[in-house]
Amino acid sequence: MSPVKALDARSELAASDPVMARLIDELGELSVEARKRQRPAVDSFGALLRSIIGQQISTKAAATIHDRFLALFDGRTPTPAELGALGIDPLRGVGLSGRKAEYVLDLARHVETGELELDRLDQLSDDEVVAEISAVRGLGVWSAQMFLIFHLDREDVLPTGDLGIRKGAQIAYELDDPPSPAELTELAEPWRPHRTLASIYLWGILHNTPG
């Protein structure tokens, strides 16, 4: 997103909701691009592999295992065929659980057989991308939404199941508890078509809140 377009998006988001206006004023110029710079640049296949590898473990542990995984392929993202030919044991050897090893092999199979056509995902709607990706074992709706945000640069994605976003909404709107996915969806209605940017600000709250 260009600087001018990003400024327009922040202005429109601020105008849509006084709470968002306050967050933008307090947190400054947050953006998807800035968060992407904290992530390694990878292709579509590599992004989905990293998503599986990083599930339910700390960021540091995920980075370590991911590096060991890439080392199996001379430090680069493997092709689906190369990964499929590897088998489970070497994957277990770099720290993947048996289930995650099965998941990355299932992803490789889906791509290799054409069941998941990564090259055409950018031509699909958000809902269609979610359906395609979540058909792979180990890749659910949340993983697909992160792919939409950080790989396809979609501007109106709201990950209602993300605990960080729900906690950020609780803080921002001074709620007793994190909103449910349905409640967050309703709360976010004024943010359209900039719900991705709003999500970035809700994540941002957690990085600026003690404890």
C-alpha cells in the first residue's frame, strides 16, 4: 500500500469510529507493511509451511524449528515434490511433532496434485481463499486469514478467532471480557473496508500495554 493510500485508509478508519481514531492517534502510523518486515519474505508455499510449523509454540521456538527445517533443503523453501519425497522421520528430527510432519506433507501433496493451486489464490475472493486453504489438514480459518493479510495484502480481513485481536478490542472498548467472534464482527462493522488495518491497531494495543 502506498503512503498516500495508507494515510487515506487511516483517515477513513478514524472517521468510522471514535475509538479507532483514538488508537490511531495514540499508536501512530501502524501498518501491515511494518509487521511484514518482521517476517521472512517467502513464497506462498513457504508462507503456509511456516504457518503450520509455528502453530501453538512460541515465536522463538518456531523460528528455530523453521531454520532447522530449511536446513534440510540447503536453507531454502523446498518444492512440494522435494518435501513429499522426504518423509516423516527427517521432519521429526528437526523438531516437528508427528502431527505437524503429517500436516506439512499433506500440504505438499495438495499443492503437488493441484488440489491447492497457489498461483491462483490471488484471483479468488477472501472466502474462497479461506475455503481452499482450510481444506488442508493443519491449516484452519485463522491460518488462511493470516495468509490473506500478510501474503495477499487483502485490506478487509477480520480474524475474529484471534485471541490477540479480541483482547485488544476488550482493552480498547473497555469491555469486561474479550468479545466473542460474533460480537467482534458486529463491533467491526463500521471499520469496513479497512478491517485489516483495524486488526493491526488492535494487535498494536498489546505491544503498548504493560503486562
